[in-house]
Amino acid sequence: MTTVRRTDEPRPNVTRVMLRGLAWDIGLPVAAYYALHLLGVTDWVALLAASGVAATRTVWGAARHRTLNQFAIVMLLVYGIGLLLAFVSGDPRALLLKNSLVTAAVGTVFLVTAVRGRRPLTLGAAQSFVPTRAAALADRYRSEPDVRRAFRLTSAVWGGGLLAEAVLRIPLVVLLPVEIGVGASEGLVIAVFAALMVWNGWYIGRVLGRRP
């Protein structure tokens, strides 16, 4: 018996849904961290608040959809590890450089899941953003080479982008005065994450919008 796909059934706007999900999972902890910095709080308090936001997002997603949101977990690890490292050194430059270590580690996870993982990290994120289509996304990933290639590519691009951001931060921290280095480092983080979010949402939305 052959299953016929309906071409007229309504579909959510995947690009919009993914961008909204990425904004919540990535943008909310980042916004909390930098907003508190602008208010003059210590790096430790800002890291604690961002970790709390990411943890809340992770628990909320797990309770609502009964699945773990991989992007929220990534952000929880980023700020959680940063919080632990903040105890190790009070040197402002060391705190900025540890951000490169954490970002590089997360970027490496993206690359590993793109090359060797059964499910690239961006696929897990897409399934958590659109839980009603999680099974359909998994089916398309298994059966459609274009979709499989797209999710592996986006995961690799995230990994490469985060590794590049980690490397670019080092000269900013080492060569510039601390006050300028902090601002430049924060601007770099925002620019890289925003670019990756917009491109990821657009590209995956375009690929998933194709009908076999």
C-alpha cells in the first residue's frame, strides 16, 4: 500500500518557528547576561542569572514537550561551565579567555554531531522547536538525502562559526585594553550568534519547504 503525501495540508512556517526557538534558547540567556552587565552587576552574578534562564528554558521545554531541548542544554552548559570557571580566576582577561574555551568546546560538539552523530544537533533543535513535526522531521532525515545533508551542514556551520568566534576573541582580549576588549568580545558574540541564527532558520526552512 502506497502512502500519498498531501500537498495542501497546512504547515507551520519552519523558518519563523526555528528563528523564534533559537531566539528563546540562545537570545534569552545572552540578553540576560549582557543586560545585567550593563546594569553594573558582577560577572559572577550575570553568569548565574544566564545559567538560571537557560536551566528554566530546559526544564520548561522538557515538561511541556516531554523531550530535551538540545539548544537550551547547550546554552546551559555554556553559562554553567562559565560560572564554574569564574570561581577559578578573578582576572578579567582570564574570564574573557575562558569564554573562548567554552565556545570552542560547544563548537566541537556541533562538528562531532555533524560528522559522526546519528542525529546532528540542529536536527534535535528543530524537533524541539516544532514538536508536532518531530516524527516527520526524523522520517525526512532518514529518507531524504537533501534534508540529511542540510542538517549535517547546518550543524557543521554552527561548529565552524563558534570555533571561529572563539579564535577571534583571543586577540581582542590579549591586545586591547580590558574595557575595550570586553565590549568587543560581547559585540562579537552577539554578531556571530545572530548571523548563525538567521542563516540557519532561512536555510533549513528553504530545504524543508521543498516537496519530494
